Amino acid sequence: MNTVSLIGRIVKDIDLRSVGDSRMVTNNVLAVRKSFKKDGSTDADFIPFVAWGKKAEILEKHCGKGDLIALNGKMQSRSYQTNENETKYVIEMLVDDIEFIQKKVKT
């Protein structure tokens, strides 16, 4: 079974791109807070995610850097060749569902 649910903050502004036959896609990173450390500080895991089609458009329209969201989906792996003919491997979350939790608090 490949099911993932994450709650975290969007790391960078949403960059919507058109690929192929006008399919929309966005790639970003979700900062998911870890448990508190003994000294009281916090840490985070940074999980790459990709959203396609309507989900990508919704993220671009309603979300920005620092917003707290919940994502449901699955993990996927892929590889690609660099210009130097080096194979790079990527593991990322493929988004199925989005829930908006909190806009970034402006200071």
C-alpha cells in the first residue's frame, strides 16, 4: 500500500508550468515539522511534492510560501539524465488531495 498524508508549510512560492499537451504541473517542497528536541527547538523534514492538472492550478491560485496545508497522495520515484549524462534519482510525493489549513501569518 502506498498512501501518504503530510501536514506542513510550503517552502517556496508556487511555480505553475505547462508541459506537453498543455498539462499544468507544479513541483515544490513541504516542510513537515518533527517532534521537539530535548533542548526545546524544532526541526523539519523537507519532502518534495508534485501536483498535476487542476490540483496544480488550485495550489497556484490559493497557496504561497509559508502556508500550512495538508496533502494526501502517494510516494513515487523517477530518474532522469543530466546534461553531463549523469543519472539522477528523485523520490517525491504525488498529490491526490489538498486541504488548506492556515495562511502564512504576516509579521
